Amino acid sequence: MSAIKKTTQVVSPPKNDSDMACEGNDMAREEILHQASPDVRTQRAYVEEHGKWSPERVARYVKRKAKKTIDDVAMTPFLRKIAIFSSGGSFLDGYVLSLIGVALTQITPMFNLTASESAAIGASVMLGILVGTIAGGYLTDAIGRKKMFIIDLVAIALFSILSVFCSNPWELVAARFFIGVFVGADYPIATSLIAEFTPKKYRSISMGAVSAAWYLGATVAAFVGYFLYTVPDGWKWMLGSAVVPCIILLVGRHDIPESPMWLAKKGRKEEADEIVHRVFGEDVELEDEEEQPKTSLRMLLHSGYMKRMVFMGVFILCQVVPMYAIYTFGPDIMTAFGLGEGQESILGESVVSLFFLIGSIPAMFWLNSMGRRKLLLISLVFMGAGLTILGVWPAAPIFVVVLAFGMYAFFSGGPGILQWLYPNELFPTEVRASAVGIAIGFSRIGTIVSTYGTPLFLAAFGVGPTMLVAAVLVGICLVMSWFIAPETKGKSLAETSALEGIDSVYKAR
């Protein structure tokens, strides 16, 4: 039969079962396909998967299946290095954000801060992140991942040093704003690099490192603040200490190459192939993505991708607003729940930070075993329950308060990873960093409002209603995720980001 002749040329669709039957072949369909050439079996698989025949697309499909791509390789030490050091910006975000909450306990009486000035210092870094994620995402897609990867760390170190010499609250607001700009710029760079270098079966674990790094940074900051609390001018040491992780990250990032996917999209195929062969091996090739209409930022906002943009913006908003409020003003919130003052409240915040960190570790693996969508929904239920307990029972015994905070923090692990994983999976290479930046930037509008408003809301209404507002936000995220959240487990970036397959991605439940 011509249908089973070994060939690499696609000229016609494989014969269907009735055709085979008509030719008098009484073999089972599976047996016929087993005897067919690998090319023919792959062609039949394409037709069954996609329900249609296209000689050109089947040819590309056969070609992809016949070669070894990035998604086929194992996780190497160098790939782990990329994931770890790309997560450094997230570590710095958690570190500088959490440490300011502790530093404010010294800065407030020193500068005689009003509630508005304290709120402005806390919110300024959020405003900076808003600007940085959007601008940094655009620049990253325009000039490449690697250049911005180094620039932002140098700038964060510089403004951390400058913050030590601030003599009034508004100088501190300015320094914190620029720290936020470059922390925000690092996110689309780092997450794009991780997504584009990591094989699909390890993507959730590698991206989980970004989320875990944030919680690790926040936890380290809480303990650093605890030990520097009684040191004269301890707040200066706290704010200036961000230089140390910046230097470590600069050393670790110096030999991380440019993204081969980005190079290929820019027409620099030889450079892309050289990096792929150097990092993954000579037998690995960069996957050829199916031909798609050229994607621009304008198209991103006026096409099927808009649905994804709205989902990501609202999801990240509802995820990070309660978390950032708790971290930024953690000592004040702990005091309001009766967990002591000064160092005691800082220690309470440290314990909560540990729950956030611990929860992110199993979530890395659950995202692969359980799937993105299922873990997200389960996590949001428990997060909302923890915040609701705190909201309706603010005078609860200390062990109940700790357990409720622990429940919220532990189950934040899955959504915390997904806020970085989802946007990198759902958008194409040429605008991936921009899409991440826009989604995160949109969410930061809410975090600015919440961070500025938290101390004012606490003063006006108390800690119980504040926690209930946080619970409502988690509830909104749960309802939206039930109807919209996609399942992207086990899919390549080409599959999850293709506009053609947007409906199938979102309908996967």
C-alpha cells in the first residue's frame, strides 16, 4: 500500500479506516498504523488530534516530531542555574518590600511620619514596579533579555545605597520608587528567560523558583529586620543591605546567554542555533513554531489575546493585593491581632513568611501532577477561608490567628507560581515579556491603592474588616478562575501561546 510506504513527503491525507477496509485489509487499525512508517503514523496522529488535513502543516508537524527539541531534553545543572539566578529579581522584590515594613518602625518616630507619609513610602515601590514592568517588558522584547538582565541589578544596588542617605521622607519615597522601577523591569526579563530555556515538563518547577524566591526574600528580610531592630540607625543597614544580593546575582548572571527563541524571532537564527547547541547539545534544534500572523502590542490588545490579558490582570491583582498589604505592614497587622509589638510583631511576621515559603515548594510539583487549573481553584478556596476566619474573628486566640494566617500563606504557593507561569505560557515569544509586563503592571495599580490605603483603612475600620476585604478579593479571583482559568499542563509554549488554539486552551477543564 502506498499509504504505508516509507516516505518523508506529504502528498495526500492518510487513508481512513473505510478506505483500508475496502482494500480488503482485515488487520486492526492500530496494527496497520504500527506497520506503517513513522512518518505516516505521525501524519495520522496529526489528523486525529486536529481534525483536519493540511499538507504544509502536517509536513511541519512530522518534522517537529522527528527531531529533538528543547522540550525533549533533561534538566541540566546550567538550566537550574538559569532558573535560580533569574529568580533573583523576585528575591529582591520580596526583600526590599518586606524590609521597609520593619524599617518603618524606626523611620516613623525618627522623621515623625504621618499616616499619609508612611503610606506613600510603602506605596512608592509599587508605583515604581508598575512603571518598570511595562517599560521593562517592552525594552526586553525590543533589545533582548540579557542586556536588561544586568542593567536592572546595577540600578537596584545604586538606589539602595542612596536610600541610606535620605534625610526626609520624600527623598526616601523617590529612592524607593526607582528601586521599584528596576525590580519591576527584572520580572518580564527573568520569567521570559526561564520559560524560553526550560523544557515543558520542568517549567512549573523552574517558574516556581520565582515565586519561592519572593517568599525567601521576604522571610530573610523579616529575620534581618528582627536582628537589626535594636541597632542604632538599624533602618539604614536594612535598606542598604539589598546591595549584597545584587552583587551575588550579578556574579551568577554574567554567563547566562541571550534567549535563543528571541534571537530566532529577530532573524538571528545562527546565533540562536549556536546557543541551543552550547546549552542543550549538538543534537537539539530550536522548535519551528507554526506560522502565525505577526504579533504586535496593538494586536495583543485587539485580538483573542485580550481575553488572556484581562484574565491575567485580574488574577494577579486579586492574588497580590492581600499579600503585599500583609507584607508591607506586617508588624502593624500582627500587633492588631495581639501578637505583640516591636520585635515580637516582627517575629510573628517571620513565622507567616515561612508559611508562604513552605507552601511554594510542594506547589511546584502539584502544578504538574494536579494541573494548573485544579490547583488554582483548590488553593483559592483555602486562602479565602483563612482570611475569612481572621476577618470575622479578629479577637481569636493566638494559635487560631497563626493557623488562619498559615492556611492563607501555605495555599498561596500555587497561585503565587501561576502569576508568573501563566502569562509566560499564554503569549508568543515576540511579545511575551511585554505581555508579562502589562499584566503585572495592571495588577500593580491595585497594589498601589491597597498599599497606600491599608494603614488608613486599618486606622479607620480595624483589622477585622481589612481582612474581610482581602477575603472578598480572593473570592472574586475564585469565581473568575472557575469560568476562565485554562489548563496548560504538558503543552509546549508554541501550543499554549498559539492564537489559533486559544479556544481549545481555555476550554480545557
